[in-house]
Amino acid sequence: MKTIDLEKEKMDLSEVIKLAQKEPILLLTSDGKEFFISEADDFEKEVEILRGSYTFQKFLDERSTCKHRIPFEEIEKEIEQELSEHKKTV
């Protein structure tokens, strides 16, 4: 997996897609958001690549040490509320 910090490297979408055809891409934005881009139709290949990716494994290790956790029940409640609100508007 290749990590691209968009604050340091300016790339247009066609360049990112070209890179994502070779390997998954983690885009880091200037406001701290992260986006994962990879070819959508080859999930098994993607899983194997990520398993063997030192960078991605390091990324997961860093994320797992994060102290901020959201209880699963809270996530379920939020999803149910959003679905309920969506049904009201349809």
C-alpha cells in the first residue's frame, strides 16, 4: 500500500487512479482525513496485498492504540436513527 500525503504531494485524480491500479492507496488530506482507494472488483487480491503490506499493518497497529473508542451499541443506535430519519423522508 502506498501512502500519499496530499499536503506534500499534489496529484490529480487521474494520477491517483493510475497508482491505485498497481496497489491500494491511502490518501492523507491537509485536514487530517484519510481515504483508502483501490480497485473495487478484486477484493481477494486486495486482501492478500494488504496482509503482506508492512505499511498497512503498521497503520492498523497505530490505529489500534488509539484510546478513543465508540461502543458498538452507540454505533447501532446511530445507524437505526439515521435509517428511521431516512424512511420518514422517502
